Amino acid sequence: MGVEIRVEGLTKRFGRQTIWEDVSLTLPAGEISVLLGPSGTGKSVFLKTLVGLLKPDRGNVWIGDRNLPQLPEDLLYETRKLFGVLFQDGALFGSMNLFDNIAFPLREHTKKNESEVKRIVQEKMEMVGLIGAEGKLPGEISGGMRKRAGLARALVLDPEIILFDEPDSGLDPVRTAYLNQLIVDLNAQIGATFLIVTHDINTARTVPDNIGLLFRRELIMFGQREMLLSSEEPVVRQFLNARRVGPIGMSEEKDISELEAEAKLGSDPGKLPPIAPQLMPSDGRIRPTQHAPGSWLRAHGVTPPPGSFIDDLGRDWVQEWPRYVASMGASAGRGL
Ligand SMILES: Nc1ncnc2c1ncn2[C@@H]1O[C@H](COP(=O)(O)OP(=O)(O)O)[C@@H](O)[C@H]1O
Ligand SMILES: [Mg+2]
């Protein structure tokens, strides 16, 4: 149920341009992680390096006992089948209807007969809420539906790892909320390891178990959601709180003089906002890999900002959790 990915000292260059260097992180098996960063920081390049579509200049990508950059072609091809990837635009074939688009990996990579293909395609289309749209062409449907079709296609080979490249780009806030819920529900259902690249702060704050931030060719921080949401590190703080004052400028990187001017003014990054409760599966079950609210903070002696973990109904999820876990019985995973 989901595999761990261990990235060690990963560096990627294109010619003389260093995209990022010495990136190390572990995506825990079955958990949802988010990678944040200003545009152009190499998030898509990172995803492509994880699947082995791009070769890093240095470093390792361990999936079990296989180190992707070192694998011979045939093993790399095999290992890639563990991944499902949702590319930014859905990457559907414009001249193929949704059924054929979603069936494509099955026809390409397996020897399944047409009735099996049909059963699997329909199962995945149902999982993403696309039943009835089999005959539609990508150009005839909304952006949100195209994302879901791309997601269904990423699911057909029953991946252990799913990579999402800006699933929320181009979607309105309501569609983004639906898609985020779908992602959490899918994770609960299939238990694969998820990595979501986004620059939607709300997605980053509410969906994942872990958050990472890429900035200026470095992975600034990677860790449990509560660690980043309570962090005082200026870049993390600015990015997760969408503030203007801080190291990140409009042109992605402020120049030194601008930063010095701000330092002189004694720019106040403000108080940390409350940590929202994490999005739960819509059937109310607890994901097997879900962490108890407040557990990282407690373990590290960090006091959360006032108002944290309180939902729209005024319930405090740190208080509620033990009772909630008990009421869900044995289906609760790590939630204690
Ligand atoms: N195949 C490539 N060859 C050369 N440069 C590339 C290639 N792919 C991406 N880049 C460069 O890498 C940088 C990061 O790109 P990208 O990963 O798309 O950023 P992000 O997804 O964070 O917006 C950009 O400067 C881009 O021009
Ligand atoms: Mg990108």
C-alpha cells in the first residue's frame, strides 16, 4: 500500500543553469505531501526527475532497493509503472475521446482484453466522477473535467505513487475545493503515496500530511504539515501566509537593496494565522496514514497559534480527536 520514496542529495542542471541542488527528502509511504514554490523554481523538473523522465546530475532517488538514476533502461521502464502522473494540463490526446484517453496506458502497457479494459476504465471514471462522459472529446469538456480525466488515466495501472503537477491551476476556488476533496478521498481509498505540486496556499495548508518548499535552488524545508505551518522561518512564513513582506518578491526574488530597505523599516511579518484542521475523507473515515491533530506540535513542544484546529462548527479537533478515533473503531489508522 504505497511505497516510500527517498531522495538524497539530488541536483539538476540544464547546461550552466542550476535548477536546484542537494535536495533531500523522504515521501513517507501512503502519505500526502505537497511541494510548494514560486513558479520557475523547478517543481515540474523535480517531478520529472522523480519518475525518471529527466536524469539528475547528482544524487539518488530510492524506491525500495532501486535507485532510479542508476537503473538500466529495462528496469527503469518497469519502475516507472509504479507511478501515475497527472500533468499540468491533463495532457490528454485531443483527437481521442475520454474512454480511449483513459484506456491508453492499459492498451499500451498490458495485455488485457477489451472487456477488462472497459471494466477498469469505467471503475476509474467512476472514482473521479466522470461516468457518462466516455464519448466526449477533451475539447468539449471543462478544465475541471479534463483534470479528472487525466487523474483517471493516472489511476488505470493501479499506481503505488501518484504525482500531481498543479492540479488546481486554472480552476476556480469551488472546483479546487472539490478536486482537493477528491484527492483526499482517493488517498484514503487506494493508499498510494501522493506528491502534489501546487502554489495554491489553501491546498498546501489543508490537504497534505507533509509540506516542502523550494526556493532559490534549494529545498528550504520539508516536514510534517504542523512543522511548516508553525514555522518562523521567513521564506516559509511568507509563502504559506501569502504575505508581501519577506524574502520573496514580485519578480520571484527580491534584490539585495530591496531586502535591506525592508530590514531597515523593521518589516513585521505579523502573527501566524491559526492552523486549520486537515481535510478529512468525505465519508468521515480516518486515513491510515493520517496524523493526530497537534501531534507534531506536542512532540516538539511548540504552541500552535491561537484558534488552531478549530473547524467551522467551532469544534476543537485536538480535543475531539480521541473521542472521534474511538467512535470510528478499528478503522482508525495511525490516528492515535
Ligand atoms: N528540458 C529543459 N531544458 C532546459 N531548461 C529547462 C527544461 N525544463 C525546464 N527548464 C528550466 O527549468 C526551470 C524550472 O522549470 P519548471 O520545473 O517548469 O518550474 P516550475 O514547475 O517550478 O514552474 C525553468 O527555468 C525552465 O526554463
Ligand atoms: Mg511547473
